[in-house]
Amino acid sequence: MGAPLFASHSHSQNTLIPTGIDGISPARLESEAMRRLDELTPGEEARIQAVRAPARLLRRLFALGIRPGSRVRLLRRAPLGDPLEVRVGESLVALRRREARGVVLEDEG
């Protein structure tokens, strides 16, 4: 079924990195040109391209519906910018800004 979605990056950090998701190289996923969930403005919606997080957080995000292919809408930010409230499907989820930074969005342009 092709390459695994994620591969171990660092034993010390237990960070997972995408391995060429839908033709997007890991280097491009690291690029600042890729839009991330924490960059949406309230009311804006996008489709998730990839999720980059430590294994434990990745499992939690996937269980909440935050996974590649899902649509997500930023509803609001707390007064100091953290946490963010997002809608995924019919669920409302609060994410720390650093967690939302690991959610890479599809280019809809």
C-alpha cells in the first residue's frame, strides 16, 4: 500500500515526519510556504494535508478527527492567542497553538 504515512525522525525527540504525502516531500512540509492550522483566521476553513506531532499527540489528534483529508474550521482564538477552538466535523476541539502548528493544510489556491 505504498510508503508508510509517517517514519521515525529522532529517537531523542520521538518526533514523526511525513514521508512524501500525496507527492509532497518532507522538505516542502517543513517549508514556511506551507500553510498551517495556527495561521487560519477565525471563520476560515481548510482541508488537512498532513499532521506532524510526537506519536502520543498524533494518536490523540487522529482520535479527535484531526487527520489528513479532514476539513477543519478555526472558530476562535483565546484573548492571548492560545488555545485555538476548531471544528472538525461535528466536534469542537481546543488545541494549543504549538499543536495546531503541526497541522499542515492543503493549498486551495
